[in-house]
Amino acid sequence: DGYSHLSAYERKRLKNITENAKFFAALKLHEVSARLNQLTNKRRSHVTKRAKPKKVEDEPTRRRSMRLLRVEPQDIPLLESFRPAAAVAAEYPQVPVGPLPMVPEDQAEDSKWTEALLGTWMRISELKAEDADKGTPDIKRYQESLSSMVLSEENIRKVVKARVCSMAIHPSESTILVAAGDKWGHIGLWNVSCGTEEGAHIFIPHSLQVNCMHFSPCNPAHLLSLSNDTLRCGDVTKAVFDEICRSEDTFSCFDFLEENACTAIVSHWGGDVAVVDRRTPGLSSELSVDIGFTRTRTVHVHPVNKQYFLAAGSVDVCVFDVRYLKAKGNKPLSSLTGHTKSVASAYFSPVTGSRVVTVCADDKLRIFNSKNVQVLFKKNNQTKSKPTKTASQNLAGRWLTRFRAIWDPKQEHCFLVGSMAQPRQIQLFQDTGNLLHSFCNVDLLSSVCSINVVHPSQNILVGGNSSGRLHVF
């Protein structure tokens, strides 16, 4: 009666809805459903459900670092598209074991220019350079000579394809010849004095990054280069990259134990060091030594007392005597303390070796003087030395080779190191920790030079950046 205002159809529809609701309420379906759920859960509690495998197409693409994919960064880091690993492997095939001919990558196109470059290297190696003045020049006169060193546009060149990991400069006083090694195992030779585009060529004697390079001190026609897996000698007189030593343990650095460059101390990333003799047949080392390091980044031989060498690792910087090395249980003669993070490099001063400069990831340069270092040459018991001076420096950056502070071979009291400062520059410090000079050029130097090398007798400085470009002051 209350729905008299509705039409006959609407009253019939409402009646059907009411009857259906009463019917379903009488069935009590919600109670049945709850009971069924209880029974189902009890049965499933004893059953382990196997995870359904993901479809391949549903899996996200795995991200791989640009370093592992060998994607080359620019001077200014930018986001780049990743290249497949297979394409990279095809572009940079593995270098075979054994001697390799000294043939550059672009031999087919510029053979005459390559011959000219190798001929120049051979010619300047035959000339006996005058003995460099091993004295230490007056600081004021030395500083004036630094001001005369400038960077010009023709002295900038992309010599290798990727990040520069090591460099060496030929000791010739007539021609500037620079060698640079990159992270892909390439070695670039650049005749800076040539002044033409044909003065630089790339060779591929290694499969992995070139961590360290030196021209032989007794025969500059030999260029020794160390990659992660092998030590080679590039002999321009034979036009061959000969193999000296090979190891499954990754190499990190080397230095000569004698002036004749026949023996060398070689460090491994895993912490051990090895003694290598070039006169011994075979590709194995003479002695492999555990010095107690978890990582060894650099080794450096004392310039006067060649039996002593300096090793730098995680937070360890120690001096050892090569004459008393044994397979295990070696104790250092001296420990240079104070480092709180990993040490990138440690080097003796060039003339007397009475100073040591270290570069640490805690953004500090530390200088150890003669009073703290020379005591180890007089005592057989272990000593500890603390730094006399420190200098703060931003020593970290993306895409960069770790900074190394190197001494100027002509000046006992000064060393150089790259810088993150703006404008971009290479800084030269005194052993007092004071900044003496900055090499910069706002127009021509716009990138960080992590790796640097100084000519042993001339006022020549070369800086290498993360894109394979060299800058010559």
C-alpha cells in the first residue's frame, strides 16, 4: 500500500527483489563460505607452494657498469647508451701470449708516418744525454722557471682512446716523446716535437689496462709496460713488444731494482710482490713474496740504496729490504703511519730518497722527512714514522684514475699532483706542504689531469686525462 504511487512494473520488480533477498538469507551462504575457507586453509598449511618461474620477457634488464662494458666517458661525464659486451669484445680482441710485432693500429693507412715515429724513437735513444744536474736548484730560481712553462693548442692531443692510466716520457733533450697507456691496453706514442697530426700512433700490446710504464734508465730504446696480466718490453731496435713476465694474479705496479734495468720489483693487486729478472728464460717470476698487505697499489725503489723499496696498499705504507724477502713472514723495516683510508701512491724523493710523499683517499697528501725515513737505513729493528707535513686536497672524482703525487726529478723538495679545483689545474707543492705553483690555462685545460709525468732534465710537464688526451706544458 505504501507503493501505490509506483507503476505496476516497478511494484512487481520490487516484490521480486524482496523475495530473492529472503530466499538467499534463508540459505545462509556466508556461513557456508566461511566454513569452506577454514577447511581449505587447514589443508593448504601442509602444502608448500612452488614459486611460479618468471617469464624471460618479464625480467628487467640487468644494469652493468660502464667501466665493465668499456664505454668511454667524455671529458664531462654524460649519460651514454650501453654497448653490448659482444660488440666490445669484437672491437677489442684479446692480445695473444708471447712477442708481438710493433705494428700500430693504423699501420695500413699511415705506414710511412709510423716508420718516421719509430725511427725518431730509435735515433734519440742512441744519443747519449748529458748527465742531469742532480743538485737541488734554488727555490726562487726554480719557481721562475715554472712560470715560463705554458700550454699551447698544438701541444694538446688525444693520444689514446680511453682513460689514461699511466705515462712515461723519453729522457731525450732534443725531442719530446711521450708514451701513454689507457684502460683498454693501448699504448700511444706521441712525438710532441713533430708538431703535425701524424706524430701520434696507437699500439695494442695488452688486453687489459696499462697500470705502469717506464723507459729503461740504461737503454731508452726499451719501453717497459705493465698491464693486469703481463709485463712487456717494447724494443724499437727489434720492432717488437716482447713478453717478460705473465701471471694469473693481477699486476699493479713495478720499478727497477738496478740501473741496468735487468731486475724489477712487481706488485700485485692482491697484496703480494714479486722479483722479476729479465735475463731468466720463461715468463715466471724469480720470487713471489707475501708482505702482509691485503692490497698493493704502488712499489718504488730507493734512488740511492737500491736494496730498499717502498710499498703502498690499503692503509699500509712500508719499507722493505729486498735482500731479506722470503715467501712468508716478512716484516717491514719501517712503517709510515697516519693514513686512515686506502693509499693510492707513495714515492721516495728523486735525489736522496730522504722524503716520501703519499696520496690517501682521506683527501690528504702526507710528507715524511729524512729524520723519520733515514733511521730505517741505520737500524735493523722495525720503526714507525709519522708525517711531518700534510696538505688537504680533493683527491676523488668519477671516471678518474686515482691521483698520484710524483716528485719533480730535478727538484728534491717539490712534487706535483692533479687537482679537482676550478679552473682545472696541476698543482706543485713544496715538501713543507705549501702550494708553490699551479699549471693551468682557462681556455685550453678544462679537464682533470689525474696522471702526470715530468721530464728528468727539461722543464716539461705532461698531464693525461680521462678521455685519453695529453696536455704538455
